[in-house]
Amino acid sequence: MRLSDIDLRSLEVFIAVVEAQGIANAQALLNRDASTISRQLGQLEERIGLRLCERGRGGFALTSAGEQIYRNTIDLTLALRRFEDGAETLKGHLSGKLRLAMIDNLISDPNCPLRNVLQRYGARSANEVHLHMEVMAPFQIEQALLNHAADVGIGIFPAHLEELDYQPLYQETDWLVCAPSHPLAGADSLADVKEELQISAKVARHFLGSQDTTPLGGDPKHVTAWVSNVEAAALLILAGSHVGFLPNHYARVWLESGQMVAVRPDHFRRSSLIEAAARRSRDSQTPAVDAFRDDLAAVLEVFGMPASTDR
């Protein structure tokens, strides 16, 4: 069969449904109602001549043919993205897309260079680039880079992948915080704090693993909540049910308003290295991506990589 634009759009719908594990879950992602998505899947199946998935009251499941078509579609999508990037490279000027993926809540950190980088990038002459910016968890950022769904990622990457190049940007400082109603808030001595920590429910970011839990001490079983972002951790801490580490720049508004308490920041603190990640081979990068990476390097050269600070 010869693929048309309609076929490609239907395949995009198919990918979204597969990755969302069902039509209902894909509605928000695609901004379409369930009946429209179902109809598009049916049209795709009729066009291909294969049953791609089982859907209905029994739940969502790919058929064996659907699994193979899904893998082929991923390969096709990657090839199309490479073609688009290659075409933009041949133009030789700033055009096309720049896809930037980042972890949440970087904006409140004065050490983050992104504002200066974007200001410098936006001031470039004849800049026709369209920015696509998304907030993701670190593992999602790395996957997006590998799939050519993102060009540059900013985040915390404890384990580096061979296919990606990582550039240190700055250190982010975390403090242990709790709600004023939590017993830790009234602990006077370091010994009292450590004793209370032994039995306190803790929240940790799963991508940090032991880096987020080891400084707390105590039995790991008391880490009863695992999250992918600081907003989810802050919600549990504000509720008074958990204690955990938050970036001090992010927690500042609650610390200053008295809704959170920093627990012995002279002792309970940790830091994370914020890095920029991109595909290792720059042969596949467009002028738009090269220019952004050049601006990032220029900003770091001017300001340097700030040391971790207690804000």
C-alpha cells in the first residue's frame, strides 16, 4: 500500500492509543472524543486490512499484527523525523523546530541559565525557529531524545546513556522539609530529629533512588510514596503526611509563609547536578539545535557553572 497523509495521521492516532493503553486514556492526549478515535482506528484497520487491537469492555490489547505494525510505525516516525531534520540542515539557516524537554520547576532557581539562553537565542537575526517545550520526567526526556522527539533535554540524569552527550549546568540544593504540624517540626536536637525520622513516612523521587533516601537514614520501608516530580512531593509534604527533600528555591514560598519548615538544613541537605543532554552525534542536528547549544555554551562561559548555594 502507498501511504497518504491521512494514513500518517491515522498512524499517529494509533501510536497515541497504544502508548496511552486505550482509547479513553488517549482522549486528552489527542484532544478528540472516544468515538472519533475509535472511528479513525477502524478506518486505519480497514485501510491496512488487519485487526490491530482489541478494544471494548474487555480492555485494550494489541493483536500480534498490531504489535508488529506499532514497531514499524515507530521506525517510520523516527525516519520521518530524521528526514525533516536533514531537510532543515540543508537550508543552512535557523528554521524548523527546536524541541526542548525539561524537568519541572526550573524557573524559580536563580542558577538556571535557561532564561539567559532563550533570551540570547531569541535575539538571533533571521530566526524562524518554532519552539516546542515540554515538561517531562528524566527518563522520558532521555527516551524523547533517543526517539528524535526532543533535541535538547534539561534535567537530573543519575545514569548516563551511551547514545547521549551530557553537559553539566549547575548544582541544585535540596533541603529536608515538613509541615509545621509534623512532629519533626518541633524536634529540638539532632538526635531527636534522627529518632523521629526513623518512623516518619517519607516521599522520594523515584529517578533519584537511594540518592534521595540514603541521607534520611532509617528503614527504607518508611519511604511510602514515590513521585516523578517535585510538585507531587510538595503536595504530600504540605498535607503533613510525609517528609522529604525539595529544592530550596522551590520550597522558599512555603518556607517564608510558614507552611513548611526546613528540618536542620545545616545537616539534612543534598544536591543534584542539573545537566543538558542531547544526541551524541551532531551530524543529525539542525542549525536550529546547533545554535541553541552554542548559545548555551556561551552563557555558561560567561557565567560559569554556579556552585550549589543555600538560598
